[in-house]
Amino acid sequence: MKIADKLMNRCWLISLIVLVGFLFFMSCKRNRSPLDSELEEITNIEVAYQKWQGNKSSSYQIEQRFICFCTSPAGRWIRVTVKDNEIEAALDLETSSVYSTEIFDKLYTIEEAFQQIRNFEERNPATLEIEYDPRYGYPKRINFDGSTGIADDEFTLEMRSFKK
């Protein structure tokens, strides 16, 4: 047998082995961790709320900011401390200033954020975009525009860094 024929046979054999290996690899199912389903994207308020309720968290800290055509503390990240579903403290993360209780009515507990989403839904807005935290279910971002023809009615609430 000629050297060229031997090389050709080996190339075919190697190609066949690579192809079989590739097909075997592609046919394997990926083992999913229990956290994979826990971290899937949530797009429905009821699913998100059930997940949030499943955490049984009435006392926690969360950072939030809201963006709107409104007064301070709009645009500033604030660490909100919630105890028994009531705001207990608020800290400006940029200045480390502690806010007085007078500002608490401008801030949201997670329960209040869910209620605000429901209120926005009832108004049939031009835009209502909500992003939920995949692990805990709370709304990470609420973007609302009541009407495209009205200026300054837009509102965005962002939440992050949830801690029990």
C-alpha cells in the first residue's frame, strides 16, 4: 500500500472519530442545576409576586432610585431599610446622609412597588415595562409613561441589592 493511501485512510478514520465524538457531545443533555429554574426570567406580575411572597421577607434592605420630573431625592440611590413592611430608615448612598421620615412617602417598600405596578396597569399606560429580579421576584425596574402626548408624566423606579 502506498504511503498516500495510508495517510488517506488515517484521515478518514480521524475524521470519523471526530464526527462521532461531536455528535455524541451534541446529543448530551445539559445537567441543570436547581438554581437554573429559580433564575429564569420572570415576565408576569403574578409569578413575580408569588416568588416574592415565597421569600417571607417583611424586613429587609433594598437600594432604590426613581427617575422622574419631581423633587429630590429623584435620581439618587437610597438604601431603604424596611421592618415589618414599613420603611424604618433611608440613607443617601452618595452623601451618606440619613433622610428624615418626611421623605418616606416618596420611597417604596417592595409591597408598595407591586401595588404601584397594579395601579399603573389599571391606567392603560402608553408604556409600562417591568423587569423582575429572577431570584427574589421583586421589581428591579418599573418604567411608566402614562401618555405619549403628556410631558413629564414619565416615571422610572429601579431597585437593587436586596438583603434580608
